[in-house]
Amino acid sequence: MYTLRKARESDYQWCRKVGHHGLKPIIERLIGWDQNREDNGFERHWNVHHIGIVQLRGQDVGYLKTAWQSGGVLIEGIYLDESFRSRGLGGPIIADLIAKARRPVKLIVHKTNPAKNLYQRLGFKITKENETRYFMTHANEGSV
């Protein structure tokens, strides 16, 4: 179905475009979109070693950003090109990550992001929340 390849520095602009395109409607509703703020934030958090490029039949269609830590795995983001969203690709990518992790998997999602429903279907529970975000954890106590 899909493969993940290691990101390269040359993927920076493409990842920024895909990530911004996916986040823009959510951020606009919450605090308004400021291109400079978002570009600076992307640059500050860019770490090629945390990114896997999602491919279908050799075509780059999105990326998964994770941070593997001793206490678990943090999903820093999953972003799919617009034409590949809502096509059943995100669920298997996250389910495979949960199975591979063999430890708790955590993420933070904006309250207005419809992906929250996918995360809950995959077994993530809300462990904390603030004004704009849910903090979710998959305990990973067995199979997905």
C-alpha cells in the first residue's frame, strides 16, 4: 500500500507546502493565519531525522513526523497532500506506527481538527486539554 522513506533536506519546501496547506484552515479558525509566523515555526521545528516521507507507488504523498523517546513515541504531525486526504491512508500509517512502537504513542491535535475522530477510532484517549488542543495517548497495551 504505502511506504515510508527517510526525508532529505531537499524535501523541506515540499513538506512545508503540504504541512501549511493542511494546517491553514485549522489555524485560520483558531488564531488567524500569519504566513511569516507559520514559516518561522516550520523552520524552527524542521528536523529531517524525525520525518518519513509517505509514498504510494513511488510518489511522495505526505509525511509523518515522529519523535522516539524513552517513554513513548510522539507523533509530531501527519500531513497528506490534499488529493490523498480522506482516502483511508492516515489510519494504516498510524496503526503501523503503534504496532511498531510497542510503547505509548502520544499526539497533540487542535480541537477543530477532524483527525481527532480518526485518532479516537484507533484507540487514542484524551488525557489532557487546553483551550485549543487535545493531548491524546494510545496506551499500546497489545495489538491495535
